[in-house]
Amino acid sequence: MHTLGDDFEWQNAHKTFTKTDKVLKYIRESNEFPNIELFYSTPEEYVKSIYEENINWPVNKYDYFPYADKPHSYWTGYFTSRPHLKKDIKFTGRKL
């Protein structure tokens, strides 16, 4: 199971679906992937399917460091809640 999309992915939904449809068609028609079934679904069906797998998923108890996805675009507060760690990373980044 794989979710589709991310931030700003749906600003042009037609383009996203067109590209995804091409990938799905290729995989469905290819002999390289005989045991894969691909289809669009809803978040509700996705979560229901995961639940029915009865998998014990690991829980992450660690913090994430900030990252940048483009120049001068830092996500320092998005994945962490430890202000002291954020301060140390910011300070260290200035020295590098």
C-alpha cells in the first residue's frame, strides 16, 4: 500500500492523475510485476486495509532533525518539539 501525493502535489490534479495512470498502466501490463495489484482507493479504505493486515508497526520515539527542501526553506519546527535541540542545530549550522 502506498499513499499518493505530497505537499503541493494537487495544484494540478489532472497532471498528477495523468502521470500516475501511465505508471499504473505500465506496471499492470508488464510481466516484471506479476503479483502486484494497483488501484485507486480512499484514505478510509487504505487505513481499513492496513488494519486488516494486523501488523505490529514500530513506534518512533525519537526526534527528527530539521531539513531543507530548497534554498532558504527550512522545516525546523515541523518534525521536532525539542527547542534546545533546534537551537543547537541552528547554532551549529551557522558555524559550518
